[in-house]
Amino acid sequence: MEYLLQVKLGCLFGLLLLTLLFGLGPSTLKCFRNAAGREGHQMCMSFISCIAGGVFLAACLLDIVPDFLSDMKNELERQQITTDYPLPEFVMCGGILLVLIVERIVLECSHGTTEENTPLIQDHGNSTDAEQGRHHFHVDFNAHSSFRSFILIMSLSLHSVFEGIAIGLQNAQSEVMQIAIAILVHKSIIAVSLSLLLMQSKVRTQWFVLSMVMFALMSPIGIAIGIGVMQSQSDGSAMVQCVLEGLAAGTFVYITFLEILPHELNSSKWRLPKVLFILIGFSAMAALRFLG
């Protein structure tokens, strides 16, 4: 088995186990549950979120997007396809719009089928809610409906699949590791927040465990899809790989610029420290890229 494939499989199992750890762990820690709404807990989660934002910013603009644009350009040249239309950028926009459309549909469905009016996936344009510190990474801790929790998990799972695909499609060990680190930071925070939400929703233990296992499996499934496409030797596999890589790149752009960074920077709390932690996350990933 080639070394790169071993690295990807290691990331697959690592993401699975660590997401399960961060998702199921809080349910065993009473002190963690009691601290969910406190100022110190919110500040800690917010700073970690900013680090994740910096990590995603570097992974997105220094790794995923440049690699996709280069791969797509090379594949178009190989197939002798010439066009003045910005096709690679169009594919990447498709990834952004895909996640946007699904999230908006999820919001409409959750509004139409539940009595609560607070969206599961927060609208980051609402600065008042952001300042109240009630939510983090999509998660509104005042939403206690089991159905709303299910809708939330479905939406987050979409992100996770495309994040995993981005890992599976890489062809260099350093890029695999950098993207895996970015996703791990992101998914760990989401897993903790989602775990707290499900506990506050007072769902049954079986549903809680099933939800966290399903969420943990999504990124590994995406990695497996990416590996499968990479291993395929059919005529159209290279173009399929490029298209999936573009959709995954669009997902990273969406998560970075329309979710993580706006959510944190729209809040009036801890403004300067947040910028510092974003710079820390970005600098760490940029240094890894430079050392390459």
C-alpha cells in the first residue's frame, strides 16, 4: 500500500475516533455540562473557534483553492478543452451555492415544522444574537427540540462529507495533513457544541449516541469517496476528481468566509483577542505550508 494512501487512512480513522471522543466525552463530564452557559466557557470556545477560522483561512487560500485551480487547468489542457469561460471558478461557486441552498432549505423546513422560531443554523447577519453569546458553530443552546437537533445534524453532515472529500482528493502528504488538521479543529468544536445541544434537548441515550456516531462517520465517508475517485483509472475519473475537488473547495470557502469568521467577528466581545487568535491559527498553517 502506498504511503500517501496510508496517511489518508490514518486521517480517516483519526478523525472518526477524535470526533467520537469530543462528541461523546462531554456527556460523561458533569462539570463540562454545568459550564456550558458560563462566560468563561463561551470565551474559551470563541477563542478556539477563532483559531479554527485562521486555520481554515490558510488551508482554503494557500492549499485547497490553488491546488484545485491548478489541477482543473491541467485537466482542461490534457483534454484539449479551450474556453474563455472561468469554468474552474464556476465549479467552486457551485460548491458554495450547494451548501448555501441546502442550509436555507433546512432552515425553512425547521421553521415550518417546529414551534420554535430560533434557527438551528444561526444567521450571522444578526449581530444581536451573536453578542448574546448563546450559540456557537451553528448551535443554539436554547433550541431543545429533538427534531431540530436532527435537522442540525443533517446540515452539519453535508459539510463533513465535502470536508472529507477534500482530504481524499489530495495527492501530497503535507496537504493531506494540513487539511486534516483544519478539519479536526473545526469538527472537534462542532462535536462538543452538538453534544451539549443534544444533552440539553434531553434526547434518549440511544438517539444521542446514534447522532454523534453518524456525525463522526461523515468525514471518513467523504475521505473514502475521495480515495475511491483517486484510485479509479477510468477515462473520466480525472475530471470527476477535479469537479469534486472544486465543490470541496467551495465548501471550504463557505465555511471560512460565511460561517466561522463572520460569526466571531460580528460579536462585540473580545474583539482584539479574537483577531490575535485568528492570526495564530493562520500563521501556524502558513508556516506548515512554507516548510512544506
